[in-house]
Amino acid sequence: MTDAVNTLPEFDEKQSASDISLEKKGVDGAEVTDDAVMAKEVEEFEERLQKDEATEDEYRVQEAYEVAIKVLSTRDDPDLPSLTFRTFFLGLGFSAFGAVLAQIYYFKPQTLLVSTLFLLVLSYWFGNAMAIILPSKGIFRWINPGPFNIKEHVAIIIMSSTAAVSATAIQVISVQDLYYNNKLNAGLAIFTLIGSQLLGYGYAGLLQDMLVKPTKCFWPSTISTANLFQALHYDNQMTSKRVRLFWTVFCVMFVWEIIPQWIFPLLTGISIFCLANNHSTVFRNVFGGASNNEGMGLLSWCFDWNLIGSDCLFNPLWLQINQDIGIFLTYILMAGVYYGNLWRAKDFPFMSQAIFAEDGSQYNQTALLTDGKFDPVKYEQLGPAFFSATNALYLMTSNLSLGATVTHVFFWHWQDIKPFLKTFNPWNKTPLVVHDPHYEKMKVYKQIPRWWYFALLAAAYAIAQGTNYGGHSGLPWWALTVILLISLTLSLLFSTLAATIGFKEFNSSANGFYQMITAYMVPGQPIANMYGALYGQHPQGQCIAMLGDLKLGQYCKLAPRVTFSMQILGTVVGAILNYIMMVTIIDSNRDALLSISGTRLWSGQNAQSYNSNAISWGGLAPEMFGPHAVYHMVPICLAIGVFLPLPFIAAWYFWPKAGFENFSTPIILQYSCFLSVGINTSVNPSMVIGLFSQWWVRTRYPRWFTKYNYIMAAALDGGTQVISFILNFAVFGASGTAHSFPDWWGNDLSLSADRCALPDN
């Protein structure tokens, strides 16, 4: 039995995506029997793990994807109802709550995200309350079919988490309304919102056979959430150690987070160097990092889990090692570029995402435009534009990473991609075979035919072309088509990395990439640039999100058609409510949103920033990135990046057992300027906790790691996110008035949070 389970992931990895496994389909259906036997063996193994009867070696996770079997259960009851009154009532309720709240806070001075774990905990409480309170006899059986179950819960979360965002298209629609006097009608706006997201769902449907069903595509970010679902619904709530651990840690974090977030902000970043000298800008740039755009946070330590997050507990070890290598390079590259005065670095702030004029002041981008288009005469008057050096370096490393991703994925994952691509050949007679115990349990449910997704993609493409034309974007139909084809290709590449190793740090860099290529295709038009970025990056992000939801559904045994329906329903509800709230807020607060500082209740900072980026790329791209421009290396880095994985590949050929296949050039490069933005004091504790969890605990205490590591991750995040939500309303000004904690040594408002000198900008 042990051998069968231990070889299961290897069997899947080596055979499910090979020509050999495809040919096995014709041998009297033997693989079906093999899969059934495999699933039964895994069930028996899980039972031994649950009863603590397995050995330490059986608990030990050797390969990253083994957590899909050793941490999660394949348990399923196909008779459990998923589409109930509770599902739709709570799903629609939390979808509306999340969508309205997310849209309100897009126009607030404070940014607030409605997290999945926050919705998961709330819906668990409400679902169980409804199971207790609602009548369940006779005709009320559909309203309350019994205990609140895992399928209802997962369906609610997939629907509500899909809706609980301010969709990217809202940024385009609001910017057109506020800055270009182009107010889209309701139908056009809502279809723009829906169409840009459905494109991503179409991509996901075409990619799911390769990126959802196999064991090796285990989606690390979903393991913790799926583990929490199973613990809450499968464990005995009164005696389960996992459940007791979750609620204990949840409550501790709920109380603790009040201290670093409000009472004692110094705990968000303790730097011995800044405590010793809070006047030195060098100390601030190198060792500070507790305030936004302050510094790199070298050797700083953070005690605020809201900044650290649980990624370090569930991301695979080699992902974190590659990230850490990139971060070590960050310290060298950022300091070298700035103090070497490359690109006139010292004339501008150490860290900033703004664009500057020659004298160091912020560039007056809106003065560049005439009738919404770039005006070369005005550019001559305003003069050249510059980035902060670290921001320019980030653009370069992001493009290097993007180029490296193409080579890395196609080389290391070609044996997975090749048979998958063959299935699109209409003359191909050998279907793709998947061996996975979770997927084996999903075979009792009706699958989604591929033609559904082709139809969805065709409809979404028509909507995109129609809304692009109707919105007067200035983006030609051919340019939109090219962008969508690139988006589909990059969705395959990035989704492969997200599925197999958990790497997702490419959303911001991808947005910059689409802005860049749109600027080359349609120069001088900021609105066209916004639409290019919208239809490039947003479908790509939605594709990855839906693939993750499909994997969550597979782990929790939610029927694929239910998962698909919940995602579509959440998208439609979210789009309608996003638009209604946007129109209401803009019509009532236009002057506040257009002002630079806004008011204590409303701010147009997000729309201003989005418009600023569109102008900088759509208007200034040829002048800033052209062949003779200051930052001409930024686009060239795309081509250079394609060749950078080759040294690791060559080393692997010469020394195949040395482990060179574990080094990921795209990840290292993406993190090689990771600290150029935001709050950075959380990086050091994340490194230490990640190595402690994914190496020390996993190898030395495999039983504890398998049973409790992922529950601990969910508990730390859950308690933190619930209290953060409350604090936003109670003291941080989300309700209209902020209530700062009294000024004292640990909360000195005249300095950065870590008592370094305040940032330049």
C-alpha cells in the first residue's frame, strides 16, 4: 500500500502527459481499473493518516505536489446538495455585499479588500445559523435540507469571491467619465465589465485539462483554503484538534493585530539601524521599509501578520528559495543603481512610481494631451520625462522575467503541453489521460464539454470587439485581436507556474507589458492604451483565478458545472453592482474625485493613478522607451530574458543530479527588484518562517506539518483579516472619520512607522 501511494504522484507526473499514457487508452480501458484501484488505495491511506497509524515517512511530504494527497482528503458524498436556498441566498447576499463594498472603497482614501477567508468565516457562521433556525420539514426541505454542508459552502465562496472585487474595467470606465467626458451608457459599460472577464473564463476552460485535473498541478494557494473547508465540515467540531487549533489561533490573532496595526505601529518594522539614527537617508533607504516607498527593509523585522501573510507557510520550498535569491539580488541592484547614479537616480526619490520632470518635480502629464491624444508641441514645452531609477529597474527585471518565462515553461513543461495541444487537433483520436485520485472522484459528475468554453470565448470576443468600438477606445480591431492572442499564450505560461509551483507575482508586470505593446501598436492614445491593458491583463488574471476555483472545486468535490455556474453568476452580479455604485459615486462626488487631495470621505486617487499610467505609456512611450531614449533597454530586456534560462538548462544537461532543474529564472528575475515599491519590512520574517515551515518542520516533524501547517496558515490569515476589516471601519477612517492612537514613542507621526526618516515623496 505504501509503495502504491508514494508512487502515485510520480505516476501522474511522468505518464499523464506523455504519449505512452495516451496510447494506453486503447488497451481495453485498463487504465480505468488502475485509477479505481489507485483511488481506493489513497482512501485507505488517508484513513491511516487520520487515525495516526501511518509512519513518519508516510506523513513526510517529499515532493511539493504530494500535499494534494497527504494534506487533503479525497472524501466525497455525491448525494450532498450544492444548489440550495442557502447557497443562493448567502451567495447572492455576500456577492452583493462584497461587490458594493469593493466599489465604494475604490473611491475611498483607504483601500479595503474583501478577502476570501473573511467571506469563508462569515458564510460558515451564517450557513450554520440558517441550518439551525430555518424550518426543515415538508415543503421547507429545499430551504433547509439539513446541516450546512461543504458543497454549499464552497459554492457560496466561489460566487461571492468572484463578485467581491472592483473589476479592472471599472477603472477604464471611470477614467473615461472623469477625465475624457466620455460617459458610457449602462448597457455598454456592463457588457464591457462582463466581456473582459468572460474572456478569461474561456481561456480557463480550454486550459483546465492540463492545469486543473493532474496531481502535479496542485495550486499551492488553494491547499490551505481547501484544508480549512474540510476541517470545518468533516471534523468533529468539539473534539477535532485541527478545528480547536484553527479557532484558538484565529482568536489570538484577532486580538493581537490591534497592537501593531493601531496601538504600536513600530512593530510593523523594527530596524536597529533606524532606531540608532533616524536622520540618515542612507539608513532609511537601505534599512527602513515600514512605510510606503520608504526603503528596502534590510535586516528589519515585522510583527504584523497583515503584512507577512501566510504565503510563506504554504508556498513550496523551491519557490521560496528562488524568491529569496531574487530578493538578495534586489539589495545589490537597487543600491547599485541609486548610489551609482544611473539614469540620474539621485535627482529623483529612491522609491517612487511617479513620473518626473528634469527639475525633479512631478511631470504634468495631463498637459501633454490635446483632445485626449499626445501633443508633440506640448511635449517640447514640458521637456523629457523620467522614472525613479528603482522603478525603471523594476520595469527591466519584469520584462527579463517575462521573456525567461517563455523559455522556462516550454523547456521544463513541454512534455505536459505537447499532448494537451494535440487534443485540439480534430483528427487526433487519442484523448488526454489524467491519473489523479481527486479527479477520479469527480468522474461521477457531469463534466463541462469543451465546446461550452469555445462558445463562451466566441461570445466574449464579440462582446469585446463591440464594446471596444462602442466605447470609442481608439484601439483597432486587429490590435485587440493581437492582444487577446498574446493574453491567451501568456495565460498558459503563467498558469503553468501558478499551478505547479504557486508563482503568481506577475500581475503588475503583465499590466506594464500590455501597456508597452499597445503603445507600440497605437502610439499617442492613452484611452486605447487603457483598453489594451484591460483586454490583455484582466482576462489573464481572471483565467488564473478561475483555474484556481476549478481546482478548489475538485479538491472539495463540487460538480464542475456548479463551479462554472457560480463563477458566471458572481461575475454578472458583481458587474451590475460595480457599475451602479460607480455611477452613483461619480455623479454625487465628481469634484472631490477630480481634486488631487480629495476629501476625508472620497478620493479619486485610484482613477488618477490609472489615468496617469495610461498617459505615461500611451503618450510618452516612444519618447521614454524608443531606440535613443533614456530607458531604451526596458523593451530590449524582453528579448534578453528569453536566453537567461539557458545557463541553468546547460548545467542540468551536464550535471543532471545536481538539482539545477529547481532553479527558476523567471521567479529569480521577477524578484530581483521586488522591493522597489510598498512596505518591505515583512520580507525578512517571511523568509525565515518559510524556511522554518517548508524545510525544518516538513522534514523533521512531518506528522505535524501534514496535519496542522495549512490549518495554521488559514487561522493566522483569518483572524488577521477579520480584525483588519473591523479596524478599517472603527479607527482607520473607512466610516468617514479616522481615530488615530495618541502620539507616543511607538507611534511617532513625525517619522516613518519604524522611526526612520520620512520618505522623500
